[in-house]
Amino acid sequence: MGSGIEHEERFRRIYAANFEPLLAYAMRRVEQPEDAADVVADTFLVAWRRSRDLPPEAEVRLWLYGVARRVLANHHRAGARRDRLGDRLRQRIRFAVAVDPGSQVPERLTVQAALARLGKLDREVLMLTFWEGLEPREAAAVLRVSPAVVRSRLSRARARFRDLVGDDLGPPGHVLDVMPAGTWEEGR
């Protein structure tokens, strides 16, 4: 029992003696102070998990710097991955807005008004098949209804939407990027 208490006391001493130097080390290597706090916390988590293997207290700071260095490398790799993912997401959003007729205000308002007049299930069936590009059987799985229900709702929703907007949307599964602005005026 005494060795457990001694073990905890040693860790507390190591923590108290090394927290501020490790925080300063991390702060000089990250952009945000909260990232430095995360690096220090992760470093001490590793130290706690491996506390029975820690070197003598005279050498422990160097060991902690080595752990912090690896934690920082992981932090920077994760940040680079997040940045790349963010860039890809921003590109996809720009592309989606560029090809989405809803990005053009008059058409968007017309489409939104027409969609609002559809029933909830009809609207969702139409949006899943046209905007999301799902097949009726896939939309049925998402909505937890039979494919037959989706097909009949899709047929009815397309007809109602066509009446409201005055334009045919094309075959099921196509994205709504095929509606040029001029077509809206022609169908009215």
C-alpha cells in the first residue's frame, strides 16, 4: 500500500516541478494557448500511464520534453489534416452553391416557396432524389418506407412541384442544376 502512495507523491512532485516549464515549451510551439494546455495535459497523461517507468527525477524533465515533442508532432499532423479537410469541405460547399440553382436568389425563392407547399414526406422524397441524387430505393431506406411509397410520392411531388414552379425537373436522381434561369420565365 505504501508504494502506491509513494508512487502518487512522486508523480505529484514531477507534475508540480515540470508543469510550468512544459507549458512554456508548448506555448512557444503552438498558435493558440489552449492548444498548449492540451499538449501539456496529453504529456502528463502519458507520464501518468507510464509513471512506473519514469526516469529518475533529475532526468524526468528531458523525458517529458521528449514526450511533449511527440505530442506536438501529433498535434501538428492533426491540425494539418483538419486544415486539408476544411479546405476540401470549403471547395465542396463552393461547388455545391455554384451548381445549386438555389444559389440564385429569384430561383431559390421560387423553389423554396414551391417546396414549402408540398407535404413533408413529398418534399423530403423530392429533395432526397433530386438534390441528394438518391435512387427511390435508397430514399426509401432513409425514410424507412417502402420503395413503392417513395415512387408514388415522387411522382406526385414532381407533378405538384411542376405545377407550382412551371418547369420539369428532369428524371429522378438528377441534381437540380439543370434549370437555367431562362426556363423559369418560359414556364410561367
